Amino acid sequence: MPSLKLERTLLKKGYPLIAGVDEVGRGAWAGPVVAAAVVLPLDRPDLTKVLKGVNDSKQLTAKQREKYFHIIKEVALSVSLGGASPRHIDRDGILAATRTAMRRAVSMLTVQPKALLIDAVDLSQAVPLYQLHPFHGDSISLTIAAASIIAKVTRDDLMKHWDEIYPGYFFAKHKGYGTKLHQQVLKDNGVCEAHRKSFKPIKMIIEK
């Protein structure tokens, strides 16, 4: 389970306000990549108790994520979002688009962090703040885990909206990932504007 070990290490180094940053949707075939940044009140004595159960969003059910989403929003000093569209991803590549989404999320925080904890992405060229980039950070750091939940719930809600814009593609179910359902829909309906045309599975369909 995630803890505040990394956060406490940064506190000892003199960084009182720390933002956790994570993204969702990097591997999807359709839809945006969404990033979230979260600043938690690390001086709150009951913080780990209040956020008990918060974990990497992939380890939680949709119902659990929804529950913690509201708790995090209530507890956090600041929560913000950033995104990059399928066209942005096609133009710049997924890694650059992910960095853009993360940079946008950090820039939208209403509390200015002194350091960042980012899940395995280096933002040092885009954001001039002290940073740590642990692999599987959302299963290590409570702040990154909180950001992963905010990003996941937000993107899932967005894909439900896109489901209405692009009927017949079932984005509310597969969220743009390459599931069997999504593969079948692509065979039946072809590619739509929500798809990332630079991604190999989509590119292969277009070039047939």
C-alpha cells in the first residue's frame, strides 16, 4: 500500500508543499491522456487515517475510486487536471503529450508546490521544481496514488461523455483501451475522430 515515506523524506529536505502527479490513458487507443496533480496537507495528523484505502487506481474498483475521489477533493489543499487530445498525441507522440498534460496539471494548482512526486515521468525540463520520479509511484506514494484516482475518475467520466458523442463505439465500457469489444467495434465501424491515428493498431486499420 502507498505510504507517506517519500513525502516525509522531502519534508526533511525542506520541501513543505509537495504535489503528486500521475496520468491515465497513456496506453489507450482512443481518447485523451489525462493527468492530475494533488497537494495533500502533510502536516495533518490524521491524514493517513482519512485516506486509508487509497491505492493505485488500477487496484481499486470503480465504486472505490468514486468514493476516494470525493474524499481526496475534500482533504487536499489543491487538486488540478491537465490533458492532451488524440490529435496532440498524434502530433507530438504519447510521451511528449503525457508531459504536456502533467505540466498543465501542475500549472493549474492553486497552491504552489516546492517539489513534485511523479509516477515515472521526468518533468525537470518543463517544470523547474525539485522532483522524484519513482517507478510504480502510485503504489509507493500516497500523494501519487491520490493523483492517480483523480485522473482515472475524471478520464472515465470523460469517456462516458465521448460515448454519447460517438455512438456505437462503446467508449463508456472500454474507455478507449484495446479490449476485445473495442477491437470488434473497430472492425464493424472503423476509426473515428476519437482514435489515436499514430498508434499502431489504429494505423493498421487506416492503412488497410
